[in-house]
Amino acid sequence: MSRICELTGKRPMKGSIIWRSGKAKKLGGIGTHVTAITKRRFFPNLQRVKAQLPNGEVRYIRVTAAALKKGLVQKAPKRTWKKELAVKPTKKS
């Protein structure tokens, strides 16, 4: 399953971790220097939410927390009906 928001289309982004060593000049050192750069990925904050789609269908979708805060998701209505008790068939001997 891909890490993509179904509403906004946000997906993982590429970035890097920058390792530095040394003491900053304003703290009395001779300055910091980059010693290594490592690749990394930034993932969107995806949440699994039960939502009502524009066509009236209710299903689980994966959306970002930002989409939830903006109000882009219409939550599914609470279920009012009860499940019927399933009658188990009896064994005939």
C-alpha cells in the first residue's frame, strides 16, 4: 500500500540529514563543517479514517492529518441499526 493521501495527493519527499562537527563562531569556535550527508525520506502523516465519499459510499480512506484539520473529510454517520443475531443451523443426526 502506497503512502499517498487519497484527497490531497501528498506523498513521501526526499531530503537529507546533514552531519556537522565543530563549534559555532559566535560560541567561540572556528565554525562548523559538514562531515556527511545521508539521504532520507519525509513521510506524510497519514491517518486511516472512515469517511463518506461524494457518491454516498462509506469506506476507509487514508488521508493526511492536514486534510482532516482543513475539514476536507466528511466523516461517516454513526450506525443506527443493530446487527441481527445469526441463527446457527443445528446438526441432524
